[in-house]
Amino acid sequence: MKSARKTGRKSGKQPDRRKIGQRTLRKIHGDYGLAVLARLDEIAPEMKKWIIEFGFGEVYSRPGLNARSRQIATIAALVALGHTGDELRSHIRAGLRTGLSRSEVVELIMQMALYAGFPAAISGVKAAEATFAQLDAPCNAK
Amino acid sequence: MKSARKTGRKSGKQPDRRKIGQRTLRKIHGDYGLAVLARLDEIAPEMKKWIIEFGFGEVYSRPGLNARSRQIATIAALVALGHTGDELRSHIRAGLRTGLSRSEVVELIMQMALYAGFPAAISGVKAAEATFAQLDAPCNAK
Amino acid sequence: MKSARKTGRKSGKQPDRRKIGQRTLRKIHGDYGLAVLARLDEIAPEMKKWIIEFGFGEVYSRPGLNARSRQIATIAALVALGHTGDELRSHIRAGLRTGLSRSEVVELIMQMALYAGFPAAISGVKAAEATFAQLDAPCNAK
Amino acid sequence: MKSARKTGRKSGKQPDRRKIGQRTLRKIHGDYGLAVLARLDEIAPEMKKWIIEFGFGEVYSRPGLNARSRQIATIAALVALGHTGDELRSHIRAGLRTGLSRSEVVELIMQMALYAGFPAAISGVKAAEATFAQLDAPCNAK
Amino acid sequence: MKSARKTGRKSGKQPDRRKIGQRTLRKIHGDYGLAVLARLDEIAPEMKKWIIEFGFGEVYSRPGLNARSRQIATIAALVALGHTGDELRSHIRAGLRTGLSRSEVVELIMQMALYAGFPAAISGVKAAEATFAQLDAPCNAK
Amino acid sequence: MKSARKTGRKSGKQPDRRKIGQRTLRKIHGDYGLAVLARLDEIAPEMKKWIIEFGFGEVYSRPGLNARSRQIATIAALVALGHTGDELRSHIRAGLRTGLSRSEVVELIMQMALYAGFPAAISGVKAAEATFAQLDAPCNAK
């Protein structure tokens, strides 16, 4: 498996993290990801840049773990840490895009009851339910 | 995929969670898992029972998510929550037993830097390093 | 104090965790508890089962600590962990049902300022205030 | 630098923590601080007293660290711990009153991405954005 | 409801929080509490003062909740937050001094598995085991 | 306000984050910082690269907040999150290098009692004490 992020290294230049990041972001999150990040445009544009260039251009674009597995890890962490808002919804969508079924998403969130307790897991499955409902709504921007 | 844990339901009895739990525990963790749980024997034997019967007999034995994926979720959550002791080491071993490579384990822990911050991720990779060293030591109880 | 959950053990059968769990749940939470759990019916019915059978059938039904003390521990933990939504409100109601006065509930939440900081404790007392207001509203399903 | 809070010690009396606390609170938070604390009047008046007498009368009134530095520490901690509601907004206002610029506030919150992860930092900058908007609204009680 | 801490108010003076705090500390923690706090003498004597005067003189000395209930809340919170070192051991000892049996201590820590997850609860029961062992050792400073 | 990190942008190239990162790291942490990061060399060299290039090359090298203020924020966050090991010690040293006095370090950690509770603050001041002792030891690599 060749890594896209190594492109450009041959010529001694740093890889173009922004382009790789945008491509990885779109692959994982679709248009929804950019829409979520847009809420940073006014207040902290540099943070949006970090998420694209570092988060997606460096971390998520690494070849050592497939996209589905990366989403499992992220969903698990967000539920465990209690980040059950936009972030979790966005990564649940990304999980579905990268190969998880809805029931797998629910299953892994339920498992968090063992490690982060039931209240965290309950918040997580409620977020999953809301995300699925949003996806099923007509006229939804998937 | 038929679920082993439904066995016995037809006859109106509850499934034997203890047996299913012990089998799932051994499959995922090998002998190491029971050794870790043995430290509860004196102080809280009922908690050991809960972990075997509920944790492994009910949660981990569910068929809706494969064992490798479950370990990804657990490792991610433990790192995110800062539980980098025995628990994490035990689940890193379980991850290796259920199909993760060492580099995949490190990769998913590194990804936690984005969600739980660098200090948590650094503690996690150090725990992975220690676990690998333990596994490579001669005379090691794998 | 004999433990109801040992019933059935003599005949070699597992105790009926579901029945014990439902009975304990109703005793502690009244009808409100089942109503709260009903929100899991669609998305994660198995998790509702876990809460009833494991949470109430195994943990809360144990005889070693009285119901009032168990609610003190739970309210303290929920406030400390920042779970100040439905979960906390439900356990504040349960605390009142099992022998805590309103002022004792507030007192123990205030004490959390020492261990989890003032912001967590403030969120907790606000949740208590909202719960009490809900209970005092006419036509309230207590 | 003489400490105001030592006043009265010479005569063997305890310093008047309430007065010192109220003065420090007003200096740091203006009228907004008292307004925020007023929400404790009904449910936990003693906790309001603790915040004024202990929090402001003893901790914040200590001379060993200037007010601007104290607000940096508090904003960082609140973001890291996920307390991004009233508490954070109130301390962002206090940061601005004690010498931080808006961009410094955003900068320090962004830095939290390294230690508490991106979701926590994103919630923090959104809270800053909302606070700034509130301050810019006409008829705002600054 | 008479409050010991109101003593002195009649004469217009503030209650002597230091004396009340020391008395309450000794009542709850015995000599062990002061020994634990002594480790702050060099680095942060003012923090020791806060713990005695505010923590024990104001919070723990309030009459609205009995000492046993307060220790239940504190032990629960410390386990939930992962503070399983000296702090937890000290409060487990205090729990035993104020009326909890050893099995009640273990029981309430086990219950935390539901709210903070199994790893936190396991760390808690191990801390309880270590504390009990220390108390049972000959020549132990109880 | 000119930003050093924008150097090189004019010619269409990305700034050399590695060089900027190493320079910033050395300025803030001295040789100690690189020594701490060296523990990642074997297990996760890419993570060391991230810390240098992203953490120091992008975040800490931004001009919008001075180095002393950045260390206040980081120390506060690490104490609040309970990361009181190598990370905190390293940033306490960095705080001293960038203009904080020892008593200011202790002061800001003490303040965390209000937001993260006393146990977190106590762990923090103990870490400060250990760091100061290390710095005062003869033959110490400062």
C-alpha cells in the first residue's frame, strides 16, 4: 500500500499537507466534514487549517491503519470522553462512509459502558440515534 | 452468524453467561486475562464474576462486531481515559491476539493525540512499548 | 438482611436477574426509572436490558449497602464526572425516594466542589434545583 | 507588593474574607460576576458564599500571581475540563477585563488542542466566539 | 438545627474556621489526616491551610449531612475521577472511622463500575485492599 | 504583527516547520525537551515528529501569545487533566525558563483546586516540589 502522503518527498520538498488533508477529509467525511469545519472560519481559521493539514493531512492519511478502524477508534474515544455533540455525529457519519454498519456503530458505543460507564454510553447511543434520523430525513445533506 | 449466547434460550432457560464469558475471555485474552482478573479474588470476587459474566458473557460475546474491532474500540477508550496500566496492557495483548499488528496498535494510539491530547497518547504508546517488550522477553507467559 | 437475588440458587438455577432487576429498579426509581430507560427502546434495547439485569438485578440489588447510601455514591459520581443531565436528575429523584432529604442532596453535591471543582458542583446544584422544580410542578409524574 | 488580604491580622482578627472577596470579584468580573453567582441564591446560597469568601477572598486575592495570569490559567483549565458554559464565558470576560486581548484568549484556547484534544479546543473557541458576540451586542450589560 | 460552626457569630466575629477545621479533620481522619497534609508544609503551606479552614472548617463541618454519608460521597467521587492514591486511601480510612464497614466500602466502589467503568472501579477496590492491608499490619499508625 | 513562521511563504513554499519547531522547542524547553521526546524514538518516531513540527513548529511558535503565558496555560491544563508526570515536570521547567518564578508556578497550580478539585491540585504542587528538587540537585542536567 503506497502512501499518498509521501508524494513530493522525492524532490526534497515537504509533501503538500493541505491537499492531502483536504482529499483525506473529503474521502472520510464527504462534504459534511468541510461544513462542520466551516464553523471555525470566523473565530479560529488557523485551527481549521490545523485540523485539515495536521489531523487529516498527517494523522488520518497515514497508511498503517484502515479508515474503518480509525473511525472505530475515534467514535470510541469521543464517547468515552463525553464529546457527544457535532464531533461524534460527524464521526458516526464517517464511520458509515468507511464501512461500518449502523448496528456496528451502536455495538461499539454500547461496549463503552464497560470502560466509561453507562451514562457516557447512553449519551453515545442517543447521538447515534439522532445521527441516523438526520440521515434518513428527506432533503438531508448526506 | 449465529450467536452462541442465545444457546439455551429455546428451553426457557437463561443462557449460561458464565461459561460463555469464560470461553470469550479465553478466546480474546488467553490465560493472561484470567491472571489479570485473579487480582480481584480476595478483595472483590463478585466484581470478577461481573467482568466474566457481564463483560465477556454479555458484551464481548455479542456477534454484531468482530473481536479485532472491539479491541480497537477498547484500546482507544482506555488511552483516551488515561487508564494506561494493567488494563491497557491486557487489551493491547488481546488486540494482537485478535488480529491487530503491533504497528496498528501504535497507529491507533497515536491517533488519540487528536482527541485526548498528546500527553494521553504518549502514555499510551509507552504502555504499548512496555507490553511489546514484555512479550518479547524470554520465559514470558504469553 | 436476606438477599432476594439469591433466590433460586438452591435449585441450581441462576437467579432471575430480569425480575429482580425490575423490582429493584421500581423500588429505587419508581415509574420514572422505566420511563427514562424507554428512550433506549429503539436504538439499543440490549443496553436497556443490561441496565435492568446487570445494573439493577446484580449491582443495586446486592444487600451489602443500603439504598440511600447507594444513591449518595451515585449522585456524587455523576456530579464529579459531569453527567448532569437525565441521569443525575433520575438519581436525585431516587435519592429522595430512598431517604435523602432535599437539603442532604444539595449538601452532598456542594461537597463535590472539593473534589471535582466548583464548576462541576455548580452544575450539580443547578440540576438539583431543576429536579426539585419539576417535582413541585402540578400534574407532575412523580 | 502588600497584600490587601492581610489587613486586620495585626489586631489578631481574621481578615474580612467576604469584603476582600467581593472587592476582588468585582475587580475581576465586574457586575457580571455577581449576576452569574446570583443563580445560586435559591438553591445553594452557602456555595455562593464559598465562591466569594474562599474563591475570591482567599485564592484570587493572593498577591503572588497577577490577575491576567490567573485568568489564563482558569480559561485553560475550564477548556481542558470541558466546562464550556457560563463558567468559561464569565472567565473569558474576566480575561478581557484583566488585560488579555480577544486574540490572546483565542490563542490560548487553541493551544489546548495539544493537551485536551481538538474537540475540547473547538468547544472552547466557539464559547469565545459567543462571548465576544454577546459583548458586541447593543444594550449589552458588560 | 444548631450548627457548631456558627459559634462566635453572636459576638459579631467570624467563626474560628481553623479550630473548627482542625477539630473536624481530627474527628474524621484521626492523626492520619494531619500526617497526609503535612506533605504540603514545604511546597504549599497555604493549600494545607485552605484544606483545614475551608475543606474541613467550612464544608465537612456543616451539619446537614452526617459524616458517614460524606465519606461515601467522597470515596465515590475519588474513584470516579481516578484519584486512587493517598487521597482515596485517606478517605477509605475516614469512611471506616465514621461508620462504614470494610465490605460497605468495597460495595460502593464496585458500584462505580456502572458510572465510571470497570477500570476505575478495579483501581478503587485495589486501593481499598491496600488500605486494609496497611491497617492490619502490625505497628501500623492508625 | 509579523509572524516568524510565515517565512518562506512568499516564495510559495511551506515554512520549514521542522526547523521552526526545533528552534521553538529549544527556546522553551532547552535540552531537556529533546531528552523527554527521545523516549518516543523507538516506539513512535512519527509522534515525536508531530510534537516538534505541529506542536512547536505550528502552535507554540505562533506570535499571538507570549511564551510565559503559554506555559501558564499548559501547566494549568496538565494539572486539571491529571497529567502530573514527565509532561508536567517538563512544562514546569519551561515555565521557569520563560519567566515564571517558582512561587508563581505553585500559585497557579494551587488555583486549580477551584476548578479541578483539591486532589488534582495537590498532585500538581507535589510535582512542582519534585521538579524544583531535581533542579536544585547537584550535577543536574538543567
